[in-house]
Amino acid sequence: MFKFIFFVSLLISFPYAVKAQENTLTFGIVPQQSAKRLATLWTPILQHISQQTGLNIVFSTAKDIPTFEKRLKSGEYDIAYMNPYHYVVFNKTTGYSAIAKQINKTIQGVIVAKANSNIKTIEDLRGKRLAFPAPASFAATILPQAELNTLGITFTPMYVSSHDSVYLNVSKGFFPAGGGIKRTLNNMPIETKSLLTTIWKSAKYTSHAIATHPRVEDLSREKILTALINMTNTERGITLLKSINFKGFEMAENSDWDDVRALQIKTPITAK
């Protein structure tokens, strides 16, 4: 156990630490959940993709979303799974280019409150301190806050680093409500999820992108895309997809995120 925790810590702190051999590519996962949880879910998937492509693709993440954004800004990840707003920003500034996205999947923001509390509707949040993952979390922060502002509901945002932290804080009563997304909420253990109720849902938008840095060769991009798409063709691949509640991957194009661009979001990325 100690060795596993140390390994995850190393990957959080030093995204290049594992680049010991040629053809090694770091795959950064947006830290919506704890690093330990993400490593448990994604490492087997990346091992599978490595076997299918002949590339050495290794898991990486960051301690929180602002740190993840900083690394995207500086291009530290060769490949990254990032939220829609991150993709719009870092496609333009750093040159990340989408290769895949979850098949037939949109992203939807939610506001959750503690079940059986006196918070029943979004109007009940007036004047409250609310939990959010990070300022530039697209569906979990930007969309809920935009709705609150549109309705003239004053609130104080408190940023708690991850989606999981939002759900845990609300379930324990530390905050009356908080922002998240349907997928990460559904991924929570039943003992936490059962303590929460959804009081608001956003419209649906194109979901997260898997994108590569410009230094990744076209041939490697093609191999990775093929391996991702082909996961639905094997029992092993289907099992791995189920572990993250995905139905599969499909090819993505830059224009797929035009619905997010059309929102003309002005929220600044916190990366310096």
C-alpha cells in the first residue's frame, strides 16, 4: 500500500518523472476525483492502450484542478483528458488537439444539496456559502454559477479542489449545496450519494476531450484513437470502460466544442 501511495504521489508531483524511455507519453487526467481513485480507474485502461499501440502511456494527474490547468498551459502532458472549457482554452493557447471523446455523451452540471435538508430548490441558496471544485470547472462551477447569477441569487463560492470533495462536504453538512456533474455524482459510493439530492440541472453540452499536445506525432495519435475506439470490441475493453461508466469512445474534431465556444465564457483560467 505504501508503495502504491508513493507512486501516485510521484505522478502528481512530477509528470515527467516516469519519462525514462523513448515513446513514453504522459496521459493527464483532470482531477475531478482523488489521485488514488483516478490511478485505480485509469491505470489499467492506459496499460491496455499501451499494449494495443506499442506506446508506453503512463497515468498522471495533479493535486487539484488549478495545478492541472497550469500543466496544460505549459504543455506538460502529452495527452490529456480535460473538461470542455479547458479544451476550448488550451486548444487555442497551447495547441492541444482533440482525438476522441466519450461516445454519445454530453455533460450536464448539477447542484446537489443534502437530502432531507431545508434546501429544496435553487432559490433556497440565496445568501449561502456554496461548494465548487474550482473556478474553471465547466459544468460543475461555471454553469451553476451562471444560472445563480442570471436568477439574481447572491452566494459565496468556496472552492474545495474536486468533485468528490464537493459531494463529501455537502453530504456532511459543511455546505448546504454544491456544484458537480451527473457522471461524477453517479460514480460516488452509495453511502455518500444516498445523502444527496439534485436540486438543479444544466443544459447539456459536448463532454470532455481527449487531446494531444502538438509534439505528439500523427501516427501515435492514430494508434491511440484506434485503440480507444476498439475497446468496445473486446471483453477486456468493455470491462475497463464499465469501470469508469463509459460506453465507449469516438473520433472527435475541434468543431465538436463549438457549443461551448458559443457561450463566450469569460471565466479566467487560474493557471499562472
